[in-house]
Amino acid sequence: MRFLIAEDELKLASLLRRGLVEEGHSVDLARTGEEAFSSASAVAYDAVVLDLMLPGIDGIEVCRRLRAVGIWAPVLMLTARDAVEDRVAGLDAGADDYLPKPFAFDELLARLRALVRRGAPERPVVLEAGELRLDPATRRAWRGDSELVLSTKEFSLLETFMRYPGHALSRQQLVDHAWDDAFEHRSNVVDVYVRYLREKVDRPFGRRSLETVRGVGYRLRMDDV
Ligand code: CA
């Protein structure tokens, strides 16, 4: 395996490198955010260990830029122990896992192994289907350049459709993904909300993306016409 370690604390970086090399891996080091980005863009690493606090652009921004240019190497973010918001920001930027400092080397190894097993399939942070885009982290959605103003429930429903583009989803599947257990069991609740959603996502644009699948439920069409 070949890993990149982006860490400006040189003692920690060389400790990690030595440990990984002893395990038979190859390790490159980066000391700044810019170095991390350019190395990870140039080499297909099996995983990247990315310190959040780096000189220059920080780990979150490095991760966001890598994902934006289509680099999906698994990222393990190193964060401060109590900084919940850092972990959230890291995961939202496309990191796959995080490890609070200080950590045991064995745990780092175990997490890297788990990440390497998953490989580097595309894991877009922002969902896209045709002209539709949806960002679960900021809870914003667009058709083309137009931002869609959606209620919480409409947003959840659209997110569900966008996670399964082209799939016919039953009313029950839509309820399971977009509603919590506390929802009032009105039998037509999905139909009502699909109608709301069409009024915002389709009709103003002269589109029919959300189609009824007779006997099943609904589907987000992929050809987006
Ligand atoms: Ca640091």
C-alpha cells in the first residue's frame, strides 16, 4: 500500500511513516495543505492521512478540493480531541473517517486497513442527477443555476430520490428514508409531498423529472426531461 501523510508536526509525521514502513507500506510526506493537495492529485494513494490543522490551506479545504477534482482516495482526518465541529466539517468535506489526537498507532493502522478495503469509489459530497444538485451538508438544492426553496420534508424527499436516481421507489421506501417514526401515518402523505416537490422542482422549469410509476410509487427520471 502507498500512503500519503499530510502532517506538519514532523515528529508525529516521521513516527507514523516509520510505523507504516515497518508494516511494509510506502509512505510519502506532505507538510502543508498545498503539498498535500498536489501530491494526492499526482499519485493514486491507497489512503491519505490528513491532519486538519496544516499550514496554508487546512485539511478540510484540501479534502474538499480533492473531491472537487474527482480524487476519491480514502481520507482519514486527524482532528483535535474535542472539536466536534471540525470532525463534522471534515466529514462533510468528503473525509471518510477521522481520528482524534492523540491516538494509538494500532488504531490508526486498523482504520487505514478499513478504509483501504472500501477502496476509492466515487463518493460525491454533493448529489447530482441531471440538472439537479443537492448538498446534504448545507441543505441547499438547485436546478441548474436556480436555487430551490424547499421545506425540511421536501428536502428529505428530494434527497431520497437523488440517492436512488432512476430507481422506482415505493411509497413505503420513501417513507422509510424521508420520514421518522413519529410521522403521522396518513396514507397519502407521500403523494401529497411529491405533489409539493413537483411544484418546486419540475413545474416552474417545464420539466417532469418526478414521474409516477404505476403500481409502485415514484421515480426520479435520469434523462431529466
Ligand atoms: Ca498540524
